[in-house]
Amino acid sequence: MFKKVLIANRGEIALRVIRACRELGIATVAVHSTADANALHVRFADESVCIGPPPSKESYLNIPQLLSAAEITRADAIHPGYGFLSENAEFAKVCRDCKIHFIGPRPEMISLMGNKVRARNAAREAGLPLLPGSIGTVKDPKEAEAFAREIGFPVILKAAAGGGGKGMKIVREPHALAQAFSTAAAEAVASFGNGDLYIERYVEKPRHIEIQVVADEHGRIIHLGERECSVQRRHQKLIEESPSPALTPELRQQMGEVSIRAMEKLGYNNVGTIEYLLDENGRFYFMEMNTRIQVEHPVTELVTGIDLVREQIKLSSGEPLQRKQEDIQMRGHAIECRVNAEDPVTFAPWPGKITAYSVPGGYGVRVDSSAYENYTVLPYYDSLLAKLIVYAEDRPTAIRRMQRALGEYVVQGIRTNIPFHRAAMAEDSFVEGNYDTRFVERLLASETGTHRLKKAIEETP
Ligand code: MV4
């Protein structure tokens, strides 16, 4: 097992990793920018190193600084968390060259999944179901049109280097293809420095379902069921739950089994998440794979009883998986609300000082956060303030528990999206479990949704 882990991250995930390390008897090193000197992850770690000024590029993304910090503190492993360098194959390679364990899969896996065209082809060869589309990149509008005629409209153009929705264009009519192609390519160049595009059939009103896989370094792989992540706005997830109200036990088993088989073929070797689109007929299609621990991992932890970060660290140190698939049982229901420092109506970031702070608690409530009273939410980083996660024996009870916990949460001095979550938990389609990726759009366009949101804002202390 590792003796000392450096956490190349900040905020709640840095704390989450520090907690897992402490329970494993591993010493921890926090790194921080000058702006984060008072952050909780710095206080809770055994040691800390300042790695640069506030902008991420000069601190949390600064590879030479991070490796120097690991070297001077004699850390034998680096946990990248999520975001920042967590899916940077170059960073994973440099760690390997410096003989420091990168806690994650092999760099080759990160780089494969980072290119969506290569990932798509690897997924196909590994037996994952794909939407009809191009085998590789489409080089010009003419080629795109030939594919589109074969697939049928609507189609979607996606950036090969993309992910997270940038450089995506939906095309509903043949005459709109040429224009969409040049816009998507230009956007892709601007965002990723690579204008390569591919094309797929477009799925209307899909659900976003992802399968959690856990693989050791010795070829053993299990899955921990799914997370439903369809409540998103501009490709930012807001609410996640497990299990998904859309899956039957049969579909869950099928999605789990094909995911495991594919990971075996690819030789995957850490925790990972396979994202699928689920269409209205209950068919699922590979979308992308994430090679990191994800923000929403706690909902899986609560329904399976498995500490994913602890497992991830153990797997990276070469320990074999102890559990077999038949040992895994999903029980009860978990929901996560991402509490962001942002305006609840416009979603504009709202950094500033928290003047009063009180967190919910009680039976079945978990809060993963690095916020505290008098803490200042900084403008340089993402606006995630806390993950409020509830667990209950069934979904209706979990929704009631989430409403209760949201009602206990006091955050003064800044704006948060807690009122949005109160409105979402009361929305019929959410309560019925009958929602898709357009949920937020519909809530904000509906009379009852906006009325509930307004009331929730008024009732916020
Ligand atoms: C799609 C799609 C419909 N059809 N692909 C959005 C982010 C990127 N990872 C892929 N995305 C989508 N790909 C086809 N063929 C719809 C989306 C999409 C979406 C997917 C998951 C969750 C929220 C979404 C919101 C808008 C669009």
C-alpha cells in the first residue's frame, strides 16, 4: 500500500480523498494555490505545499509544480480527483516516468477515452451498442451528407476531441448540414484545437444513464449498477440518483454485463464510468467513458455500501479485487443534489463570503463539502459548494428526506441553487421518475416550476 498520497485537487473531493487515506493509514499531502491557504483540505491534510497563484493554469494544472511538491514531500502516489488533471494522459505519463503512482487507469486508457472517435471505435470493437454513425471522422460537409442520408435525420455532429457538449450541432434537415458542419468544426478548433467531427443519429429526449465499473490490475472487473444523471443544465449535472427509475432489473443486468465484457476486452484497470444514452424505447447506446472518480460517486456508495475512493486507492496500489459480482447488492435509494454558489434563477456564479452556515444532518443524510462559516467562495474555481446526498429504503422516502434536508440547509451571504432543488424535488415528472435530459428546461418554462422556485427563494432564510 502507498505510504503517502499527494492530492492534486481542492474542495470537497480533496477532503474526500484525505478521509479515505486517513482510514487506510496513508499520510496525505495537500497542494493549494495562494488563494486556498485557508481551505479545509489544507487544514485536514498531514502536510501542505503552496503550488502557485490563484489561476488554475498556474497552480492546480501546473504539472512541474505538482511533481516538485510530490518529490520534496516524498509522496509515492498522486490522486488527481475529478476535473483539473484527472483525465490528462500526459500527466499520468509524467507521473509514471517520475516513478510516482498516478491513481487512475493506465495513461493509454485515458488517452483512448479522451478522443471520442477512438473511444467510439474501441467501444464498438469491445461489443458496446452504438448509435448508427460514421466509423471515424467525417472530413467535409459532403461526406457528412452521405452519412446523414444513410442514417436518416435528425443527426448530430460531435467534436472528436470534445465531450461535455462543446462543438455539438443537431441537424434536422439536409440543407442545414453544410452550415452546421462549419460552425461545429470552428467551435471544436476554438475549444480543443482540433476540428475533427463525427456524426451520429440524434436521439430525442434521451436519459443519461451511467454504469460504474471497478477493475483491478489483474483483469478482474465488476460493476456497481447505474446512476441516473438526466437532470442537467448546459451539460452541468445538478441531480443524480441511483438506482435509475427508468431501468428494470433485466436492463440493469444487461447494461452491467455488456459494460464488464467491454472493459475486459479493453484491459481496463481502475474505477471508471461508462455513459449511455437511453432512448424512449429502452434501448441504450454508448456515449463516452470517464476514467476518473466522478462527482456523483456517493450515490453508488450509498446503495452498494462500497467506499469507492478507498477501493480506487487499493486497486491502484495493485491489490486484487476482493468482491465478486454476486457479492454486489443494490439496496434502497440515494439522491444527490449539487449545491452550487450561483443564482437560483439565472445560474450565474455567485462567489463571496458565507456569513452564516448550518448543514443538514440526521438519519440518511450525507454532506460532502469543504465550506464553513466565514469561508469565502472564490471566483477562480467551479461553484460547487456542497453535495447533499440522502439515502432511504425507497425512492419516495428519499425524495421526502431530500426536501427535509434542503429545508435545514442555511447558507447566508451568497446565493445558492437550493431553491432550485426544492422546486425540482416537488416537480411531478421528478416525483414520478418520468423525466429526461430536458427536465430543467421544462421546469424553468412551466408555470408551476417557476412559481415553486419563486416561493422557495422567498422562503430561504
Ligand atoms: C447525444 C444526444 C442525442 N443523440 N447524442 C451531450 C453531451 C455529450 N456527452 C453528448 N450529449 C448528447 N449526445 C446523440 N446521438 C444528446 C446529448 C445531450 C445530453 C446527453 C446527456 C445528458 C444531457 C444532455 C443534454 C443535451 C444533449
